[in-house]
Amino acid sequence: MEKRVLGIILTLVGVIGLIAAAYYFMNSGQGKSNFKAIITYTILGAIFFAAGIGLIQNTRDKAS
């Protein structure tokens, strides 16, 4: 059960990272000032999201 909760938390952190990347991308304008932030948030968001989804899928429920 703890692994599933950790998977949910990782998935939510990944979604927040991807939303932050999209926010910086939409508000960057013509300049490249936020390019590093966009790339960083995108990569970290994707990693956390994939890890969370994988952890949720690979965790089996115990019969109680």
C-alpha cells in the first residue's frame, strides 16, 4: 500500500512539473530567458510522472 501512495505522490509531482513547464513556455515570449527552466521542468516532470505511473502499475494489491 505504501508503494502505491508513493506512486500517486510521484505522479502528482510530475504533473505539477509538466504544468510549470507549460506555464513557463507560454509566458516566455520571444526571449530565451526561461529556456533552461522549461527544459528542466519538462525533464523532471516527465521522469517523476513516468516513475509514479510505473510504480502504481507494478504494485499489486493484497487480498484482505
